[in-house]
Amino acid sequence: MADTAAAPPKPSSSVKLVLLGEAAVGKSSLVLRFVNNDFQENKEPTIGAAFLTQKSHLPHRTIKFEIWDTAGQERFASLAPMYYRNAQSALVVYDLTKPTSLVKAKHWVAELQRQASPGIVIALVGNKLDLTNEDATVSREANSGEGADAVGGEVAEEGGDARKISTKEGREYAEEEGLLFFETSAKTGVSVQEVFTAIANAIPETQMKGAKGPGATGAGTGQTALGSERVNLNQRAEGAKEGCAC
Amino acid sequence: MFTFSSLVQKAQSLIDPSASPSTRNSDGSPSKAALFRLQFRLPDSQTPQHEITAELSLSAPHSSRASAQGPKEKQKPQERGTTYVGKLHLSESFLCFSTQPTSFHHSASTQASSAFTGQTQGAGPAGNGFTLPLCAIRRVERLQTPNSLFALAITTWNGFTALSGKQGNSSDAQRFTVQLAGSRQASERFCDGMKKGLRDGVKEVENLKAVIGECYSEYLLSGANKAERENALLVNGVKEPPDAGLGMVFRYPGDAKKLREQSKMRLWREYLRDNGRNATLIRQPTFHKLIRVGLPNRLRGETWELTSGSLYIRLQKPRLFTDTLSRYSGRESLAIDEIEKDLNRSLPEYPGFQSEEGIGRLRRVLTAYSWINEEVGYCQAMNIVVAALLIYMSETQAFFLLSVLCDRLLPGYYSTTMYGTLLDQRVFESLVEKTMPILWEHLVKSDVQLSVVSLPWFLSLYINSMPLIFAFRVLDVFFLEGPKVLFQVGLAILRINGEDLLDITDDGAFISILKTYFSRLEESAHPKSENEKFRAVTKFQELMVVAFKEFAGITQSTISEQRAKHKDVVLDNIESFARRTSIRNLGPESKRLSMDDLGFLYDRFYGILYEREQRIQVMREDIDRRAKARNDNATELVTGIPGNSSIEIGRVGLGPSPTLMNYDSFREFLAGITRWAITDAPTSHKDSMSERASSVYSGHSGRGRSPSLSPWGAGNSEPADHDFMQRLYGKWNKDDNDGLSLQDVVTGLARVKGTTDIMTSISYFFDLYDDDHDGKVDREGILRISEALLFLTRRGLGGSSVPSSISIASTLDDGVDPKSSSADERFLGSISAFIRRCFEYADPDHPQNQSNNLTSSPNTELNISMDHFTIGDSDSEGDLLDLGIKPTLLQQFSPSNPSPPALPRRTSSLSHTQSKSISKRSANIALDPSNPLHITLPTFRMVILADELLQQFFESAFPASFHLSDHPAHSHSQTPLTTFSSPTPTVPAAPRGGIVPPVKGLRGVLDNIVSDGMRVAGEVRKRVDEAQREMERSALQRSETDLDDEEEKGAYGVEADRRSVREGDRELLEGEEAVVGVGRGGSLQVEEDLLGGMDAEADSAEKGRIEFER
Ligand SMILES: Nc1nc2c(ncn2[C@@H]2O[C@H](COP(=O)(O)OP(=O)(O)OP(=O)(O)O)[C@@H](O)[C@H]2O)c(=O)[nH]1
Ligand SMILES: [Mg+2]
């Protein structure tokens, strides 16, 4: 797995990305779509967190995403710091058909802005776009298909519009907080690839870790899942050193 | 050994003749009971009653000759039977025996034990022996022994569902002997206890029958072979095999052949035949071995149930599951929403959970559990665990097993803060550090967080980490040996992969090595070995060996110690996380307060809720020492986790703690951050202001004022109870919840304190009194406002840190700073003027009704004011009432005396008091309902702004009277106010009378002005319909005492006392019963008598049971 040491033709670097958001908004499904271009109707809830990697090829470099997909249920929230520490990017996901999920997403954004690495790139993602029929310009058949990734169009669900959170609302909030913003469907694949590409592009090269994160060495000593204070301190220290570390 | 133990018994009989559990619990050694329960996996209701050393003799298995004996079964001298020496224990409804004197639990050993000296680590029934429900005993005979020792032959109901017909020949009946090795006295006592238990057990035979009817073993053993079984089916009516899980319909995971199902089944059938099944099973070494090699599919659920002890809980409440479902049918909850979300997401690859049948079962089990344990509700991962259980057991069985999991085996894992999970991760880390220092160091160096991988192992019991069939093998041992198994397996995984792991440099690599490992558990551990036997060993087998051999030293007490060690850090972390998050999420309003203030409020808010919870708990504890509820102190000892320990209940980190502040907590909260919210007269003063106020204004009052148990906790001053506080509470409680959330409090305070704008402040105040939000405050409201102003400033204007009455006093005494006191004095004048102006500028509701006496309201004659002064002076309600309802008095008020109240001076304070009273009185005139009037916000504003002091009050003094982080709430615990339980009113700040006792001098006068003014204001309104309210109140109080638990949360002493009395009665009765029982037993002195009695007892019981059976 430690392929990061190898030097491929294109400069390659890895980016730690964490997914946060209410339970069942489709975090794992987004990852599955991104990593395997697949979708499972009944995805088991994530327990604690899952870890996956996927390479993303940009014109001038290759980026290896180290993805931490976390559990969404409220009571797992206290575990999150363990996963988002040192993360350079985050996907905060909500479900377009569930208003509460945006509230939760906002909480996560606030937490990340305060507690995660400074300069973390955050993308706000409204998922399950396939359940809405907004600008239903595209044929309905697309819905049943596996949906090639990154098809530009939106797809309508037969049942009509289940959307509860308007694009405007999401976008405005994202702009306010300086987040990337997307509406996706893990089911059809709409915009999923774009999210990751945008994140890759948004991360300044200097922020990438060549092999693995500097700093933080020795920090693991005896901390629990929840070394919140500690994490915070580390990150500050690391943030300061980041430039010269690689 | 025998002599020693008989000594112990003797000593015990001296120390603890009654051996009743109630006496024992109160002497602070509850751990014994918990250890005992854990050792034998008994329900929480069980306590150790008697214990005695004994020898268990099992007869030679009769089936060993009949069916071909497995070659491995070469244990002990089988032909002659087997003998075990161990301890025999008796609880209320169980007879237990164990040979296991395993590692001793240190902390428990030091405590004075009365009936359980069991050497156990809470690891579960690992030793040889049995856990026999008394209702499963069919007959007890006393045997003749040469050495006159007690020997009892016990016959059980083993297999009685199958044996009801002719089939039940005597050799089939399970019969074994125990020889008691204690003193004769001890043995006799043991037998007496047992007799009683047997008698009580009769009622449970029906339950037993129903419960074991669901056990597959009954079906399995109903015939020796297929033909016979079919025959037996016809004879006994055992038609269908009981539900052994979804696996019966959708197949069990794994290849039956590879799992060697058939031979396992054969071995088990033999074992069960020889050693009893389900409720009557006797554990011998083979039992443990059979479990280690993996349970056969159809017996798996039943055996889990047995080894975990959930069978015994089911036995006690066989209908709990179905009852719960029907009781809550149709109800909704957050947990149910969460469950619904995950139903389709539980072991989706297993066909059973793609069917409505499987999903339905899962739904019912999770939902029912969420109702009986609302504290846990539903936690993701439970769906996976329960889904796994349902493959092997019925819904009912899974339900009870889940509750054993949550309560005992995985304490705190699924709670809302998941502290158990986090704690065990910390424990696991420290065990890795201890046992594999090099690996640990490497992980630390590489900044890999172990819990990132290990957390799901523990949380979902390896079920979604390993392939199912292997995870189930781990579960087999886990249910038998307890939580330590999870640690042992985890350590073994790391040990086996140690070398590879030493090469990794990040989390990703770490995870992928283990993923690969898990996916290859089936493969050979030594694929390249020459030795074929070696090659046949799978990685999983290797894992088991490493886990249980190499890490045999990891015992339950290791875990407990570690848990105790790390508990605080983990809880602190959870709490600081919770604090951080919740402060951040307090909403936009909170931005008006500083971060420090928010932090302060958070601590204060939860501090109060926590302390209150504690106090309630302490009171409760007093009350129901003997309640069946699990004994959490003991749980803590055993698990190292404070469970719902009384010491820490309500602690945020432990999970669901109260998050709403009721009115009483709110008062306490205010008393901590403002000076005005502290009562002047603690409730031990019969006639206290707050009591009056509350009894008049509030439905919250009258809930008992017993000073014996302080609802405010020692060292806390008692909060006042004033109309203003109630209004504030109501206003802050926007959503009309059962209480204020932190958010409500923060928002509320942000509005009051976060603004320096006087206009906002004024209109805020106005709104408080505009009950119907029509922009008008009526006569009543004006009075209330003036009352509130007096109330808020009775300790002085502004936020000086010394209560004003004291500062005034001292300044007066020293004559240093007369200004400050005169400011306070002047404020009284301002209020007076305020009332006057209000009425002056008030708009009449019905102009035509406006009578002339209104216009002149603020003016009265001296005689009346004197009159009123007497009122203020008087403590007698009768007087006040009398006065209040005398309309003639009102008529006496001269309507047209335009003299304004004298400007208060220090020297003229008496006259000021009068004018004060006067204005109140005049307000009283204005109370005439035939002259409704009101002021509007602009009027109110104008009146306020017309007065410099009032303006100042609204501009700064009022907001500043809330002390947050910048002015840490003065520690009122140091003021003498706190000793409110002291019977003597020594408190200078709590003046009660109207007329100034001469000794008090001027300072007393001032004190009294303030309080008198307030009293007057109070009385004026009170008179309006005192009589009627009086009636209402008494009615209210009467019904209130019987009110719901909600009310009890107010932690009022009286309520608590009442309960304790009732509870105490019950306890006493029960204690009596126990004493009687023992006394009777003790009086049977002739051995023959006892013998006869014993048999008779057993016989009668037997008859009863046989009848039951039909
Ligand atoms: N229609 C639709 N359903 C989706 C989409 N993404 C996910 N789902 C479904 O939503 C459910 C939850 O998806 P998950 O990916 O497991 O959600 P999660 O956010 O990882 O949930 P947790 O792990 O519990 O936090 C699954 O049943 C998915 O099939 C989508 O884009 N469209
Ligand atoms: Mg997930």
C-alpha cells in the first residue's frame, strides 16, 4: 500500500479526505461511486469509519485520495476528530430530501473550521439529486441506468420532486462559508467525479503530503479516540511547518 | 479446607444471622452480589443468600455405552461418575455450583462479605458446575451418609417436556448429588433457604416450560434418532422444531460440511443427554471444549442464551418482548426513525435480510429494545449485531440477548456518548502497549491511531470485520467467557500480523494489511509446512490459539483495572468535546455573548443539572437501597465502568443526561449568576417571602419544604422564587418545552445581557409583562413590574459584588460612602414615581368608565399609610386578608390629594416607606376592575426615561446584574444564606418584619424599606382574590403530592421522604419475612424432623408441579 514512495512520471501526492454528514445521506455511497463506480441500494451503515484510497488524475499531477468515510449517527460524532485530524479536505454531505441533514452539515462545517487543520478544503455536497426533478430536462430513462459518471444532466425520479432543500439555499450557505458546492447523486453518478476533481484542484500543491503527513510524530502516544485538545495543538504546529516539511 | 470454610460459615452466622439481602446492601458491600450475578450470569434481581462448600457427584453417563462414544471424550473416570469440589450458592431463585476459584477480584475481596465469597472475576461461568433455576428442580432428597454429613440428591425437570409420557423412565431423569461440607448449622440454613426458594419456584414452572419450549435442544433430544424422534413427535406432540433463527429458513452461513455440522451435532446431543440441557445443563470440561470448536448452527442461539445468561432473564419475564411491542405499538421515537433507516442496511448480503421476514424480525427486536432502554435507544452497529443474532435465534431470544449485551457485556458501548466504546479502545491501546511494546512504539512513531481499526471490531463484535462464520466462532467464546475475549482476539490479530505491521507507515497501510488478513482466515496458517497436520491449521485456528493461550493472562480483572484507570480521561475528553460542539452550535444569538461567557454558561448549566441529578440520586438511593435495579456500584467494580453509577449519574460523558432545565433548576441557575435570585428567607423560615410568593404565584410551589433534605445541595444558597423569575423562565422557554435547553438559556441571556441598548432593554422588560402580546400592560402588570423592580434591586442597584444591604449597612455604620446608599434609597423613590407616572399616563381601556379616583391615584392620607404600615408589619395572613378584602378601606382613600411622595432621604426613610406603601395602596385603588387601564410600550419607555435612576437601571444595572465569566458568580456558598437548614434566622440579609427593631438602627430601616416595599407590593395584589386562591392552592397542593415523577425531579425533600417511608415499609416487611423463615428453620432441631420436613416440602412441591404440567 505504501506506494507513495514510488516516483511515477507525473508528480504524485496524497490527500487525506474525510466525509462527514448525517446518517444515511449517502457518504459511503459517494465513496463507492468514486472508488468503484458502483452503487449498492442497501449499504451497511458505517461503523466507526471506513478507509479507502483512490487515485485521481489531473492534467499535471496524480493525486491519491486517502478517504476516511465516517459514521453519520449523532452519537458517533465524538469519534470524528480522530478521523479528520490532519485531513486536508473534507466532504460535508447532506441529503437534498432531508432538511435536518443540512443543519447537521452546518454543524460539521463549523466544527471543521474551528478544529480541523487550518486551510482545510471543504466541499458541501447535497446528495440524492436523483430523487429530485429539478431542471428535469433529461430523459427519465437515465434514472434506471447505471449512469455513466459525470453525466451533466439531472435525472428525475418518477415519484416527483422529493427535494426539500433548494439549490439556492445550499449554494448561498456554501458561498458564505467559502465552501465548494455540488449537488450529486451517488446512485446515478451525477457530479460525483467532479467533486473530487474540484477538491484536488483546490488544494494548493504545497499542502500535499509527499509521502505522509509530517508533524504529528509521537503524537499518537496514548491518546484516545478523542484527544481533541491535542489534535488541535498538533494541527496548529503542523500547519506552521507544512511548507518546508516535504 | 472444609474446616476453614465451616469457620467462615460460623463467623457469618454470628455476624449476619438473618442473611437478608437488605441488611447487606446497606453496609456498603454490594459488589458481592454483582460478582455473584456475573459469575453465574444471573438476572439483576438475584442476590447471594447462602454459600457453602460442597462436592458435586455426577453419576456415570448412561448414554456413554448406548451410543458410540467420541474418541475425544476420555474424561475422568466415567464409569464411576465424576466428582467436583466447589462452592454451592443459593440465591432467591437459583442454585449454582462452580469449581472455579479463578483469579480473585482484588477490590471485592477486601469487603466484608456475607454470603458470597466467590472467587471470580466476573468472567462468567467458566468453571464446572451449574446454574440451576430452582423451578427446574423436581425433587430434593436427603441421603443417609455414614458421617452424618448433609448430602442432597437433586432431581431436575430435565427434558420434562419430552418425558411427560411413558418414556420418562427413571434412568432418563437427571439426578445428581451434592454433599454439603459446611457446619451442620450452616448446612441446615442452606437447606432452609433452599426450601423456601423451591416453594417460591413453583410459580415459575409454567414460565420454565414455555421458555425451554423454545430451545432447540428439547426438540433435538426428543428422540435418539430420526425414527425415534418422529415417534416421539407423535407421542409428545413436539411437532415442529422450535425457531432456531432465520438460518432455518434462509440457511446458515458457511458450508455445513466444512463446519462439520453433523459431528458437532452428534457430540452435543451426547453431551446434552448426559449433562442436562438448557436450564438444567451441567458444565463439565467438555462443554467448554465443545464451545471452543464452534457451536453447531441449530444449538448456537440456545447456547449463547445459556452462557450469556439471557435465558434466565427470559425465564423471569418471558413475555417482556411481546408485551413491550404491543404496549408501544404505533408509537414513534427518534430511535425508531434511526432504526428504520438502517433496517435495509443490516447484513444485506444475507438472504434473510433481503426478505420482509428477516427485516420484520430485526425491526421488532430493535424497536422493542429501544423502548425498554431508552437511554441507549438505538445505536448503529446494534443493527448488525442483532441481525447476526437473528440468524441463530428467535426474536424473543435475540431481544433478551441484546439486553444482556448492552447492560453487561458491552457496558456503555452503545450509549449516546459511546463512552464504553471509547474507554475500551483506550484499554485496548494500553494492553497493546503492554504486551507488544515494539509494535506499539512503531504505531506511535508512524502516527497510526489504533482505534481507527480496532473500534469497529469491538463495536460490532468482529461481525463486519471478519467473515461471518469466523465472527460467530468468536461470539461463541465471547458469550461464555465475557468481554475479555474481544481484547484477547484483538491482541492476537495484532500479534499474528506484527511483522507486517512493523513495516507500515500510515493508517491506510495498516488497515489494508488487516483487511487482507481477515479475508484469508480460512487459509492455512502454515501453507509451506512439511507437516500435513500443520498445513491443515487455518489462520483462524491459529488466531484462536494465540488469543486464548498466548493472551490467557488477559483476564476480566485486567480489563476492569484498566478501565478504572482510564475512565476519567475518557470521560473528560468526551465532555470537553461535547462542550466544544454544543457551544459552537448554540445558534446566532449566542454570538452576542463572549466565548468565555458561553463556556461559563455551559459549565454552569450542566453543572446545575448534574448536581441536581446527583442530589436526587442520593435521595433515591436512601429510598430504594434494595430496589431491584442493577447495583451499579457493583457493576463498576466488575466492569470498571461506572455504569449508571450513582456517583456520576447525569455526567455528560456517560450518555443521556438531562438536557432541560426545569423551573427549579432555573432558579438555582439564576441564584448562581445574580444576587437578586437568592432568596431572602430560606424556606426553613416558616413565613418566608419566597414561600409566600411561590405559594401565591406559582404552580411549582408547595411541593414540599422539608428542610431535612436540601433540594439545593449543601453549600448552595436557596434561590428565591419570584414572579419575575417565572416570567423570565416562561419567556426563555420559547418552545414551551418541559424545560429550558442550554440554547434557550444562552439566547435568553444574550438578549438581556448581550445588549447595551436601553431601548431594547426596556422593551424586553415590557414584553415580559405583556402577557397577551397586545402591546399593552394593564394595571396588574404595572404593579408586577414595580414589584419586579423592587425585587431586582433589593440588594442594591448595579453590579457591585457585595450585597447592597451589607454595603449600605457598612457605609452607614462607617459613614464613609453615603452616596451609594442614597442611590439605592433614591431608587425606591424612582419606583414610587414610576408607579405614579404609569397611572398618570395610563390609557383607560374604557374611557367612559374612567373614574376620578384614578387620576389621583398616587396620593393617600397619612393615616392610611400608617394603617398600611401595620399591615406590612403583621405576619398574620388573617390580617392581610382581612384588610385586603375590605372594600370600605379602599373607599377611605382620598382620591384627590396631589402631594407627591417625598424624595427619599436617608433620614426620611420612614416616611419614604410610608409613601411606598401609599403608592402601593393607591395602586390598590387602581385595582378596581371597573376602571381598566393599560400602558403601552411608548408610555412605559417615557416613564422609564423620565427617571435617571430607572434609566440607569435599564441601561446597565439590570444587564450587569447577571454575572457570567467576567465576574465569576460570587460564591454564594460562602454567605451565611447557605445554612438555610439552620433553624435560626441569623441572616442579616433576610429581614422579614415591617417595623424596625430599634437595635437595628438605620441600616435595619433600610433593609426593611426594601423588603417591606416588596411585601407590600406582594400583599396588595394578593388581596385581590386571596381567599379564592387559598382554596385553589390547597387543592393544588393536595393533588400535587401525588403528582408524577416529573414533579419529583424537583428533588423536594418531602416527596422523597414520603417515598422512602413507603419503600422502607416494604423493606421492613420483606426483612421480616426472611427473619421468620430463618427462625422457623432454626427451630427445627431434631435432625429427623428436618429430614421429614425436607422431603415433605419437596413432595408437595412436586405435586404442585405435576399438576402444573398437565
Ligand atoms: N436515491 C438515492 N439513494 C442514495 C444515494 N446515495 C445513497 N443512497 C441510499 O441511501 C442509503 C444510505 O447510503 P449510505 O451511503 O450508506 O449513507 P452513509 O451516509 O454512508 O450512512 P452512514 O454510514 O450511516 O453514515 C442507502 O440505502 C443508499 O442506497 C443517491 O444518490 N440517491
Ligand atoms: Mg456510511
